[in-house]
Amino acid sequence: MHRKEKFLTRITPVLVYGRPLLVFAGLLCAIAVMLNRSPAIYLAGTMLFFTSMVFDLIDGWFSARFSPEITFAELADRVMDRIVYSIVFPLVAVGQMWRLSYVFPEHGRLELLHAVFVLVLCVTVLIRDNFAHFMRGFAIRQAREPELQELTRLRTGVAAPLGLLLYVHAFYIPVEGQVSFFYEAVAWLGNLSVRHLFVIEILFLIINFGSIAVYCRRYGTYCLDVLCFGDIHLRRRILSIFPNGLTVMNAMMGLMGVFFAYQAKMTEAYLFLIGAAVFDKLDGAMARKLGLTESLPDAQKGRITFGGIMDDVADALSFCIAPAWIFYIFLSGHPDQGIRNLPLYIPAILYVLSGFARLVYFTADRSPIPGFFKGLPTPAAALFVTAPLLVLTHLNTSGLEAGKWPAYISIALMLLAAFLMNLYRIHYIHIGRFMDRNPWFTWTNLSLMLIFVFTPYFGYLVFLQMFLYLLSPLFTWRAEPQAPTAEVSEQNG
């Protein structure tokens, strides 16, 4: 038994320090593939990246279990992560461009858009890693022990498999004739549709921005203690950058949803709206965590803030204008001429105006109910009215004879949501706070969505979820208002 543990202790440094060597060898294989397009070298590089991924997923457990006496094991693991990701993600960005130019020169706009999106994703990963290093450094300087159980662990667990997937896709070499079983398995990933890759990459992008938000939320105070020297106003101006940045991401997610709707990619458009809702929740939570919702002693009461204006503008873009725009884009291209001839702009405009009225009422309301919304909140309304469009997409692509009724139902739900947003007597539970208090509910729904997003039935799942939320006041109207801990004011979503 002693010899076994001694062996396991010795293998830990191999797992920690071997990853950079493996990915560097994979880099050389990728360069060779770009020069001579050899399937054998491509398969060798894939095996190297796969081994590196396995090492990345198990090295932390080995170092904690068999080498607890190595005090710098965690630091070494993080340094290895930075080295590996600095090699992998720029490499796959170059590989995506090479794939378009030399392997599939007759590509379309969607493939080019995907290559550009991978470049943006790679830049985001590197920025996030450097930002995390910067924030942890400040925490250590202030004699604060960095916390490990956070969203960054999820981000790290996803980064290595995604890097492998992008490597397999970028440098895939088509081979004619009979090939080995291993090459067939790799070829399946190499030929994975751009639609599925977009879904995975969008989720990873959201996780990265969420990880940045978590670092700001937990370590930002330590940085400001050093930078501001007790200047409260300067401190608040610096702090406001972070929730305002999340608010901008909220608006960008809504606009990206419209862009993907123009490309007839409704699943991706819906995922961007979900991302907008996530950022809408994060910016309010971060503002409360950083104390930005509390007024300064010398501040004028009822003063309109720049952050409040940005939040309203972002909500108007992502949850009022974007869903109506997506609705109009989709039904304007309906296969039935009768649906296309309908004045579709009328329900879209009514929805936008109702959403604006809902935002104005929410801002002007001086008697909010803790834990509840008066009327249907705009993020829920946006996700509710766009979910039927995913069902319609499935019906159209499957060749099912659904007729005009699904389109008419979608129009009716658009008008219903516009009405419910301004029916302030109905109180909807704050789903974000409910999910915070009930992690089982969060993980159950997240698991279901991750499973169904790769199937044609994703639209049915999200429509059912949003329809149940629409009916939730029937079950929650007796609940007592309860303000959550450490939260001062309500947020719209």
C-alpha cells in the first residue's frame, strides 16, 4: 500500500506539469497538418490534446489527495492552466480560419461568422484568465485567501473539453475510403454542425462572463481599498463600471439574438435572450453586493443615476425590442402566404409599447413587494413570447403539416404577454431569488436545458417552463413577501 501511494504521489507532478508539453506537441502536429494535411498527424495531435484534457480534469484531485504537502501545487496548477490556454485557444482560432481557406474554400457566411465568433471567444478566455490572475493577486496582497468553490471551477472544467472539440473541428482532414474506428469517431466531431458548435460556444461565453462577474463580486473590494484611499465618490465611480459592463452585455445579448434570428438560427437567438436575462440578474446582484444601491449621505433623494438609465435602456433593447423584432422576422418568413400578409407589425409594436410602460411603472413604483413583481417581468415575457417560435421552427424543418394555427397562437401569446406585463394586480415570484434559495430547482432546470438544447424538442421544454411560470401566481399568491438577505432593492429581472 505504501508503494502504491508513493507511486501516486510521484505521478501527480506528471499530471500537473505534463499538460504544457502535450499541448505544445499538439501545436506542432497542427502546424504539420496545415503544411501537408496528413490524417495520421491530425489523429496524433487529437490524441495529445485528449490526453492533456484528461490530465486537466484529474490533476487537481490527485494533487489534493496524494500531494497535500506541496504548498504551491494550486499555484502551479493555475500557471499550467494559463500556459495551456495561451497555446490552445489562439491555435484553434488560427485553425478555424485555415479550415475555411484550405479545407472548405466554398464556405458560406455562417461558417465565416463561426470562425470570427471563435476568435472572439478565444480573446475572451485569455482576458478572463489575466483578469482572474489580477484579482487573485490583489486578494493575496491583502492577506485574503482566494476562494476556490466558485463559477471559475465550472469554467475550468469546460474549457479543456471545448479546446479539444475546437481543435478536432478546426484541423479535421476529410479522408475518402475506409478508415480506422478511431478516425471515424474523431471525424464525427470534426463534422459537427456549426449550429451545435454555436450552442456550445455561446454557453461557454456566458460562463466566462459569469466567472468575471464572480471575481469582481468577491475580490473587487480588496482592490478598491488600495486604489481609492478612502475617497467614497471615486470608489463608487470605479465600482459602477462592473455592473454597467454587465448591463452593456445584457443589451449586446439582445442585439445578437436579433442578428441570429436574421440568420434563421432561432435556437441560438433564444440562447442569447437567456444570456441577456442572466446578465440582467447579475448586474443587479453585483450592484447590491458592491453597495451601489445605497444612497450617499450627500446625495439628492430620487436622483436619476446613469446606471439606472443604462439598465432601463438595456432591458428595453433585450426584453422589449429584441423579442418583438425576432417575432416579426420569423413570421415574415412563414411558408404560408396568408400569415405573411397579416399586419404582423401591430402585435410587435403593441408588445414593445407595453414593455416600455412596464419598465416605466417599475422605475416609478415606490411600494415594491419584496420577492415579487407586479405584473409579468419583461425578461420572462421575452422568453415566453419567443419560445413558441422554436416550436414553429421544429414544425417547419420537420415538414409537419401544422397549418396556420401555431402562427396564430404565437400572435395571441404576443398580445397576452403585452397585457400581463401591465396587469399589476397579479404578482409574479422573483424567479432569480427563488432559484438562489432552491439550488435543486436551478440545477434540475439547467440540466434539462443542456440535454434538450441539442435536440429538436428544446422549444417544447422552454415553452413549458415559461407557461408554468405564467401560471405560477395561482400557486404563489399566498406566499408571504420576504426580502432576501443582503439585498436592498428590487431589480427588474
